[in-house]
Amino acid sequence: MSELYQHRARKRFGQNFLHDAGVIHRILRAIHPRADERLVEIGPGQGALTEGLLGSGARLDVIELDLDLIPLLKLKFGLEPRFHLHQGDALKFDFARLCGTPHSLRIVGNLPYNISTPLIFHLLEHAGLIRDMHFMLQKEVVERLAAEPGGGDWGRLSIMVQYHCRVEHLFNVGPGAFNPPPKVDSAIVRLVPHETLPHPARDPALLERIVREAFNQRRKTLRNTLKGLLAATDIEAAGVDGSLRPEQLDLAAFVRLADHLHARTEEHRPPE
Ligand code: SAM
């Protein structure tokens, strides 16, 4: 690349550029894009994954925040009619604008680690439009996403993401695959939104509230942590043992608690 377009990686944008051809190839193989698909890449950076994604023949929308990378991306891919560049913040991007067909968007990104959790929550608001997501994340975050009840990794992130998606921890990637190398290990995760939710809650906002409250003090019993929301008798009535700690409860049990709280709230709602 010419001197003119040498880009200095910026910490505040979480820039760790992939340079290991073997890792790039492995990621593209896991995604396996096809020509008739709708791909979206978050944070294309200098285009490490972009080239292979476009090579599939699919339409590709990319969202990049760093203004300094825009000329480089235009230079590399601008002549390609299937390439659509959006400069801006993926956290504020309206993904519904790209496509109205249910379960069609395939989202990809080697994500800046500082925005990965809020970005996943933002994308889950459009879960119905998304077919799947492949992300490079901090390994520790992937472990939390893919966690099972009973362990220290099981918490709000695992529960709220597994409410919407099937989660697969695909493989780990060491710091040497990036330039500059990050201080932590990374991993590739696949999130596939459920076509039909396995445990639908009457009011997902109440589920979110219960889970947040429960894990605020994960060492305490449910009876204690949920005191402000549900009485001990309500917890038992939802078929949950109040002497357990939050990390011992699976998603279905949290949904039962949320539905119980929902029924309680409805009982106390004044008639219209
Ligand atoms: N995909 C490239 C790669 O694999 O080499 C770059 C990955 S780098 C870890 C993250 C990229 O996301 C950077 O290009 C950064 O500028 C961009 N980025 C950071 N915050 C963003 C945001 N809020 N919205 C969109 N892109 C963002």
C-alpha cells in the first residue's frame, strides 16, 4: 500500500487490524457467504474481511465510523457495484433500513471490543431481520455468550442473547493475528436468531429487568436479590426455588419469573 494511505491504528476506535491470512480464510469459511445473500460488515477497517466477503458475489453494506478510513475503502472497493459504504456509528445505525425481508441479513464484524456488548443488544432489537451474525470478540465475552447455567460465566449477557439466539463458540484467535496485537485473546462466535423463540416471555422488558436485578448481587439467593420485585411466595408460585443463586437458574426459569411478575402487574393495573 502506498505511503499516502498508511493508516495509524487508533485505540479509541478499537482498531486491531487482522493480518493473518490463515485466520481471515478460516473466518470466511465459517461464514460461507453466497451470491444471493445480503451481507453487512461492521467496522471494515482496512478491508481484511471485506475483500473475501465481496468475492462471494453478494451485496455488501459496510458501516465504518473512522472518517480517515473512508478514502481507503472507496479506493479499494468503490468501483464494485455490490459495495455500499455507510460512514457512521453502528450503535446508532438503523439496520431495518437495509432490508425488510425477515431473517435475511448476515452480519459480520471483527468488532471493536469496547462496543461489542451494546452493539449486540442494538442488533437484537432487529433480530427478526437477521439470519445470522459472525463476530470476532474478546474470548471472555464469547465464553459468557455461550455459557450454560451453573457457572460463573452465566449471567445477563448469556441469558438475554440466548433468549433471542442460538450461540456457537467457533474458534479462538491469538493476539498475533492482529496489528497491533490486543492484550487479550479473541474468539469467533456465531449467533443465529431463533425463528421461533424457545421460551417467549409475555413482556421481554420484564425479563430483562428481573435478570438485571438478579445478577446485581450474584452471590445472594434469588429471594434476596428479587425482593424489590417479587415476594418469596411469588418466586415459589413461579416454580422456582428461592434459596437458589441466580447463576443456578436456566433461561426457562427466568422467563417463568418474568411471566409471573407480568401477571402480578396486570392484576394490579386499574381498569381503563
Ligand atoms: N475489520 C477490520 C479487520 O478485521 O482488520 C477492522 C477491525 S477493528 C477491530 C474495528 C473496526 O471498527 C475499525 O475499523 C474501527 O474504526 C471500526 N469502528 C469502531 N467503532 C465503530 C462504530 N461505533 N461503528 C462502526 N465502526 C466502528
